[in-house]
Amino acid sequence: MKNIILIIVSAFPIVMQTSCKESVRNSCIQIDLSSVPMDPSEIDLDILTREVSLDNDSIIIGNIVDLVAMDSVWFILDENGSIIRYPLADGISPKRINSRGHGFGEYIAPVALTSDKDTLYVLDMGTASILKYDTDLKPLENVQLDHPAQNILICGDNILSDNLDLKSNSNMVIMSDKKGNHIDNLIPIADIGELDSYRVGNTFMQRMQDNVFVLDSKGNTLYRYEDGVMHPAYRYDFGKRMIPEGKPLDVSNLSQYAVSTHCFISGDMVLLSYLLDNQRQYCYYDVKTGQIKNGTVNATSEGFPFFPRWQHGNELIGYLESESGEKNGSLLFYTLK
């Protein structure tokens, strides 16, 4: 380790940022959050929020599980297992399918969406398969994976997916071709130990600023994917609040462990979203200045709740249910200045 810099941010916990060389081409920024207080203060983030209503008389949308943008439409997976094409421009009609079953173009338990230029990919955790649809939601192909997964991302000609079957493969992420053929294992686990320690949280994948990033929520590490290799980009150290590797968990008090769930990169900002002590907390890191803020964010200045779950371009996206529950909710687009 070298170039150790102690950063003290006014009104925020003391954190330590360490720049450490992980490879010749990539460096990993380590952020020490081991001094996070039991009762974190609310941090002030300059957030601009715009609301886009999904209310539409011709289509009903349940609570959103996942979404992805393609050209002038959003494709939405809701809690009812429906896949919805929601237009963002005139001339495109909304469409909804709910194709339950074991046949061609049918699924059992859809959990994630991703896309490339003209194809929508739906991950069915019930059958460990990926279903391909065109932009009119017509089925194109069913692709079988060799492992169960709950997250996928298209990366060029390949598919990245997390691995839920750690007994047979001690790698968190697997690369397959678009026919489902296994190509490579990524982010290996040196010592599985107690498997329960790797069943907390999930593996979050996102395309941000033309780069592919994968968040390992167990190790609180954000990886950058490049040329078939996962390079550690940011590592968050929660000290005693980290999930223990290869050791039994205190299942009676899981909330004591910091579990990263989402991470976003927009401009010079890296935002980690994590759960600790039954609270949603955030770590804001400014790449240019090295400033770090850590704590809770209850609402934006416009009064909207702040809970980003997706990213499109430089905007972060959250979902707001309608107050009555009788109408479709809204998408909240957050811009951090």
C-alpha cells in the first residue's frame, strides 16, 4: 500500500482513502468506512429530481422489479411477472405480455432484464434460462444457462451473469456466449467456507459511462470489466461490519453487517447504496476532489424519496408507487450535481 491520504470531511465520519495498484493498467481506490457511527447523520446531496408518470389507461403496471431502455421505449418487468413495453414517444403503442409456462417464449419466474441494440433479454430464474424477444415482444429464442442466476448483462457478444450455485462453481460471475455456452469464470472465491456468507445480498451489474461494472455485495467491491477481466475499481471497508468471509454468520442479527446493494457512477461521482442497522445508507465519493460523504438521504429537495435502483446515461432512476395504489406509479430521475 502507498499514497495513504487521510481525508476529514466536515460534519461527516472520518474516512481513509488509499490508492493501491492492483495491476499495471488499473488502480483500486480503497475507502475506509470502519468508523461509520451507529446512528448516522443525514448527508446533504445536491439532487435534481424529475418525475415521469407511468399512468396509462390502456395498461396496468405493478411494482417494478427491473427496467431497461431501448430507443424510444422502456421495457419493464413488474412484480406480477408481466413484461411491459412502455413508449416514450408518439407512434409506439404500449404492450404487455405475461407468458407463464415451459414452452417457447414462456417463463416461470422472471427476475431481470437487459438488452442490446434490438433484442430484449429476460432472465428466468425458475428455469435458469434467458429468453430473447424483439422490440414488439415477440419471442426469438430460449437460451439455457448451466447455472442459476438472478442478474444478467450483455457485454458485446457475451452474457455476464451472477452465479447462485456456489457449491459447483466457486466464482461469483460467469461469462457465456449468447447461446448460453460457458466461456469463462470471473471474480473467483478463494475460500467458500460457510456458504451462507455468500447468500447475503446480490451481485449488481450496470453499464455506466460506457463501461461495465459489477458490484460484489458480499465483499463490498466494485469491479470494472475490461477485455474479459474483472479489475477491482473501488473497495469499501466497513471494518467489523463487513460480512465475514468463510466464517459463520450471526443469523440472529444480520442487520449488523453492511451489505452493498447498488452502485452508480455519474460524472465524477461514485455513489454506493448499502444496508446497515436496518437503514438505507449512502457513501458519496467525488473522484476529482476526493471528498467523501456517508450517511442517510431521506428525501430530495423537491420532497421525493431518494432510492435509486437503476441508471440511464448520467441519470439515476427510482420508482415511486402511486399513493392510491389504483394507478401506475412514477419513475424518478435523479441528477447529482
